[in-house]
Amino acid sequence: MKVTRKKKLLICLGAVLVLVGVLLAVLHDSRDTAYQWYPLTPREGFVQIEIEPTVYRPPVYRAEVTIQHGPIERVAEWGSVNRVEDVFYVDIVFEMLVSPDPFHPILYSDSTTYRLGSLEPGEYVFRLLANGVTVKEEAFEVVEPSED
């Protein structure tokens, strides 16, 4: 069987296209795995929760959450506060960047404040979760306002 010049050109062009496709697939996969955000649970010692009432009457309670983290970690989503009986909880999305690049060991802080609302006297808990895992919780008590 005789292979014509046109068939040789088509075979070469097909081989080049296959090689380009393989090369693009390899480059795409390596780029995605080299720089990806993965779920991470922040360490409890780097998380602060402060519960404070406002000066309004009746007071409105707020929970301020501060998370210290490195340069390749982030709070991707702060989430919203939920309540089940006397427990308030927030499930944040905390992530770490997997990267081949070096980074500097610097600590950053991110914080947000959640409004818990006016609360009846009693004992409450504010629980912080990251990616479904409990990181830290803070118990607090609301007392009957004094008649000043």
C-alpha cells in the first residue's frame, strides 16, 4: 500500500494534535494540584471569641471571632449564626493553600462580629465550627438587667 504525501501530512498533524492535547492536560493537572485550597481546621489557640452586650436597652449581644493564621490560610466564608435552643453556632469555611512556592512565616488576623440579638436571662454557648469540626466554644451568661 502506497502512502501519499497528503496522508503522511495528516498522520503527522494528528500526532502533533495528540501531543499538544497530552501536554495541555499535564500542564492543567499540575497547575490545579500545585495551587489548590484545601479544608483546614484552625488550631484552638489561634481563635478568640468575645461575647459582649451593647449599651442599648435591652442589650443586644454580639460575638466577635478573631482567627490568627498564616499567609497560606484563609477564611473563605464566615457563614451565618444559627441557634438551637441555648446554643449559637457558626460553621466557617477555613482553607489552606497547597503551593510549591515558599512563604514567609507571618501571622495575619481576620475577624468578624455576629449579632446574637436580645437574649432572655440564662446560660448560653457560642460554638465556632470550621468545615463542620468544632474549633472552640465560649459559654456566657445573660443576667437580668438591674433597675438603675
